[in-house]
Amino acid sequence: MSAAAMLINDDVEAIVYDYLRARFPALADCDADTPLIESGALDSLGFLELMMFLSEKFGIELTDDDFDPANLETPGNIIAFVRRGTH
């Protein structure tokens, strides 16, 4: 793994939480297990915005398979998705 990828992995959690809390006020107190879609905090537009943010911020090449709600069920799932995509 490159030094850049290691730096990204070290910061993934903080970056994801900062984005969610700033962009979606209902998630101000979210944790790794907070349901995002099921709770209504993230709608279809929010889902798309989040995926685009992750792609741009972490340089992840998105495919149709990545647009799976399971990747965004919780902040923990998002962090795991980003870490898989940055290797």
C-alpha cells in the first residue's frame, strides 16, 4: 500500500463523519451503526451526493455496482466501502 493510501485510510473515518455531520444536520450525533437510509436522514439525492463526494475526495472509480444501498447503510459501511476502494 502506498503512503498516500495509508494517509487516506488513517483519515477516512474523520473525513466521512465530518462530511455527514456538516451536510446532513440530522446526523449530528451519528455513530458507526446509525442507519442512514432507513432513518430517512439520507434520501436518494443525498445518496448520490455522498457517492460523488466519496469519489472526488478519495479518488474512487465508481461502477454501477457501487451504487448499492448496502454500501451506505451506516457510517461504518461507508468507511469500509471507502477503505476497499482506496487499496
